[in-house]
Amino acid sequence: MVMIAATNNKGKLKEIREILNNYKIDSLKDRDILIDVVEDQDTFLGNAKKKAEEIYNLTKEEVIADDSGLCINALDGFPGVLTHRFLGDNATDEMRNNYLIDKLNQYTDRSAKVICCIVYYNGRETLVGEGILNGFISENRRGVNGFGFDEIFELPNGKTLAELSSDEKNKLSARALALKDLKKKLLKK
């Protein structure tokens, strides 16, 4: 089975391909799709559904799309659905990570969670995979094996996601959990 993943993020695409390894996964770039779906919904699920449906409407092919984000308890769930945009479109991962580390210096509670929703859509049915990973925001950036907030998201064992190998991360990341949840549902259909 071939599916389009509604992303051009290389790290995300690698993770999707490794877990949904019984499918051929094409990126938007692989299909020369040059749109960037506006994530204007107020939930991760809403953004993922919107992306999946818009790409399906263009291609009429099976699509998976996700939205995920970092929710920090001391900041009432911020940045949440704004995770990749809270400092503007031109901000880098490094800028966002440094901002959050600095912001949390005034709090003792550094607990956080990463939430991921992945939607499969084929024009008739919608399947949803969900994953939540609990952890903490580290006091500094650590690790090189990751993207986004991986270098500041610390697990209970003291390692950040970016300090794990791909195999280790694919067993426990929120996206991995959501993909595994979705894969079970896909195998049942």
C-alpha cells in the first residue's frame, strides 16, 4: 500500500517510514505537492485532520498527517498547538528551545508532555492514532539525534530524546506511540 505523508520534515518522515515499514510512504516533495496547509485549528487532532483532508482532496490518494506539540505544565500547556509557530515562522528549533529553557528558569515544575495525533484519511474513513509521552524540560540543550524539541525534552531516566538512538526513540516517542496506535488500526481495516 502507498500513502502520502503530509510532511516534508525529514526527521518526521524517517520516523514514519521506520514504523509504518509495511507501507510505501511518499512525502509531499516526492509528489511535487507544494502547498503548506495552514494549521489554524485549536487542537492537534483538528490540525491533523485538516492536513489529511486537504492533501487527499488534491491527490485522491490515501494520506496520513500529524500534528504534535509540547505542552508544559507550569505554562498551562503552552506552547501546545502553537509549538512550531509561537516565536513566528522564521524561528529555528534552537531559538524556540532556548526561549523555553529561559522561560522555565523561574519555575520549579519542569514537567511536560509531548502529544501527537496522526490521522489516516482515504476519502471515506478517518483513523486516528494518538500518543502521549511524559517528561520534563531540561535545563540545557543536549543530544544530536533528533529535531524540534528533542534536545530539551528529558525523560524520567535523565536522557533527552535527542540523546537516544533512532531505535530507542522509535520505541517511546509520542509520534512513535501514535504511529503504532494507527498501525494497529490500519491492520484491522
